Amino acid sequence: MGRIAASPHAPLVAGVLLGVLAFLETVLRLPGPDAGFGEQEHPLVLLLALITTMPLVLMPTHAVSAAVLVTTANFVAMTPFHLLTVAGTAAQLTVVHQLGRQNKRVLAALPVPLFLGYAIAAAPDLGLGERTLTLTLASLTAAAAGAGIARRARNEARVYSAAAQAVADSLLEHAARGERARIARELHDVVAHHISMISVQAENARLTTTGLPPDGARRFLAIGDTARAALTEMRRLLGVLREDAGESPGRKPQPALQQLIELVDDARDTSGGATRLIVHGRVVPLDPGIELTAYRIVQEALTNARRHAPGAAVDVELRYTQTGIRLRIRDNGPGPRDRGGKVPGALAGHGLVGMRERATMVGGELNAGAAPGGGFVVEARLPAPGAQGEGT
């Protein structure tokens, strides 16, 4: 039934075809012994048979008019003439289905009480077969209208779901792009320091080394030129990333682990919950990139705790080891079920994904999920050769 309105020519073909079938069926049944009308009414009955089907040609542009004509003709064919054709029934189901698809729910359901009321009111005058046929028509009409309404609801739900998914994907992509731009910018600032040192040391070596052969001087000069070219290229790429992220290129020192105390104090003042910083091992300076990565992971974990578990107590633990540093940020909130319904250990959302990307880029790893005994925990391991920590 739903395909009748799919093609611009389908309603015309269906209306003509069903009209011919209704006409032929009516001719074969006239003047049957139980027809209930005389020969002088044959032209009217034949015309009525056509009206029960031919209005289908109006469906693409005048669905309501087509439904009114078909329903009225079928009701008249049933009541005084007791002559309902199979083609007329098919047309009746088609029009109510189409009304349901067009969200005209009241009009689509209106024929149901009409046919049902007739079957009940005229029950004493109707034979068993005609009464059964009328009840069947009422039931099929209700089913066709319900199918049309359900199909429209499914289509609307599909469109809404697709739109919502597109918005969610767009927001996630935008957030991920901004996070990656910030990571790239921070890596640039860290690496730029080392490249600058390479350039300076190469130049110093060329100028201060006594007895340096010409070939060695040229090599030191080439090292300095290469370092400066790399630094210029990195700054150019940084400008592109900042433009993509829509950020101003403000210049300020990148944070390190020394600023964790301020970060924890700010988190405590903002959330209103207890936030502690616990350090294990001997504190030693680490590579600036490692310290920046650790700081950002703690910062993002505290932000997530404040957003998803407001007021919860949070412990931030740093453990210096012989091979690097371990981070553990745990809150005593409701756990991961309130963070998107994800199972324990799942990394979801651009915040956790960004933390994992940061850890991976410096050769580390990060896990997040339900904490033993309740709450949420983020654990990261960052390699830092030379960090000779001692357990407490």
C-alpha cells in the first residue's frame, strides 16, 4: 500500500486498475438474488463501484478528498446496496494507510468506528457473512491506519536519530580537533626548547672549539641551520593549528608538575569536595614534555570528576619510579555508570580519549574505569628515564 504513493504514476495506474476490477466484480454480481436492488439501479451501482476506487488518482495532491470519496462510496455500497467489492476494500485500506503516513491520524482512524458502528447497529438485518465482512473491513482499516502512522513515526525517528548523531559527531569532532591542536601546540613548545638548544650548542661549538677543521665547522653550521629551519616549520604548522582551533596564539609558560599544588587547590575550591595530592618517591625534575603530559592528565581527570561527580572526594597520587612516573586520580563518586553508561575500563568521550592520546605520544599508557570499592579511577604510566624515585 505504501508504494502506491511512491511513484507519480502509481496512483493513476492503481486507481484505473482497481476501478476496472470493481466494475467487473459488480457486473458479475448483478442482479444477484441477494443484491437488494432492481435493474433500474444498476447504473448507479456501477458508478458507485467506480467511486470506491477511482479517487486513488487524487492521492498525490488531494489525499483527504480521495479518502472521503472512497470511504463514503464504500459505506453507501455497504448500507443500502450490500455490495462491497474486493477492489473497493483495497482502495479503502490504501487511503487510510496514506493518511496515517501523512500524520492525519484522526482522519485515518475515522472510518473504523463508522464501519464498526454499522456492523453493530445493523446486525439484526445483516447475514452472518455480511456482518463478518463488515467487521473484517473495520479491523483491516484500523490495521492499515496504524501501519501508516507507525511508518511515519519510524521515518521521523530515523531522521531525528540521524540528525542527533550528526550533531553529536560534529561536536565530538570539534572537541577532538581543539584537543589535538592544544596537544600539538604544547608539544611544539616543549620540542622547540630542545631544538633551540641544539641550534645554540652547535653555534657555540663552532665558535669556541679550538683547532676545529673547516669541514667540522661546516657541519656544525649545517646542524644549526637545520635546527632553525625545523623550528621555523614547526611554528608555521602551529599557526595553522591555532587557526583551525579558533584560538589566539597567546604566549605563556607551559605548566609542569610544580604547578600541581595550585591545580589541586583550585579543584578543591571549585568543587567543594576534599582533594588531596599524594606524592610517593623522591621528586626529581623530568623531561618538560613528560611533566606537561602528566599535568594535563591530572587537569582533565579533575575536570571530569568535577563534572560527573560534583562534591566527591578526589585523591591525586604521583609515584616516582626508576623508569618514570605513575599517576592515579580517583574519586569516590557514583562511578562510570553515570558517565555515559560505559562499562568499567572503557575509554569514551573526548576528555578520556585526549588523555590517552597524550600518554601514548610520550610512550606511556592510560586506563580509566570503575575503581575498586566504587568511584572512578584514571591510571597512567609515563616513561621518564633517569627518574630515580624511591618508594615511601
